[in-house]
Amino acid sequence: MRMSYQTQSTVLGAPKLKEPKMYAVIMHNDDVTTMDFVVEVLQKVFNKSPHESAVIMMSVHRGGKGVAGVYTYDLAVTKKRQADLMSRQRRFPLKLTVEEASVGS
């Protein structure tokens, strides 16, 4: 006796993927870290152009803080740690924080 199995294939819609949450790396102003060092960090760690680095540095200087970049969580934390290491090596107290980015950042 031959058994016949019938399989039914149901095609499901493609899974809907959520965009990952984004996080901003914030630089905070202090009275010791030089402007040149802030620009260097922005260029080397955050891959900003010289002009963009200067604009962000002035935002930090005048406004007390500025956004160095917006990334997925793991990348934001990695970039913060790279900047922290540079700061420690050069003996600057540059403070960076990682915050969930607002919608539209």
C-alpha cells in the first residue's frame, strides 16, 4: 500500500523588521579640554570633516554640549569608549555620554 502525503505550503508575508533605536553620543564642555583636541576626536573617532568638527566643537563650547554622532547602540558605545581612551591617554577630562536619540535626529 502506498501512502500519499500532501503538504501544504503557506507563504507568509515577509517579516516586518523594526528599525533599530538610535543613540546620540553627546560631548560635554569642560574648562580643561582644548578645542583642538575636541576637533581631533571628532575627526579621528567620529569621522567628521574638519569643517563639521569645528561646527560641533563650537556648539560644545558655546552651548555646553553637542552631538558627536548618532548610531545604533553598540556603535555609539564603541565610539564613546574610543573617545574616552583618547582622552585618558592625553589626560583630558572630556566627558561623553550616550543617550537615546529623539525622533527625527
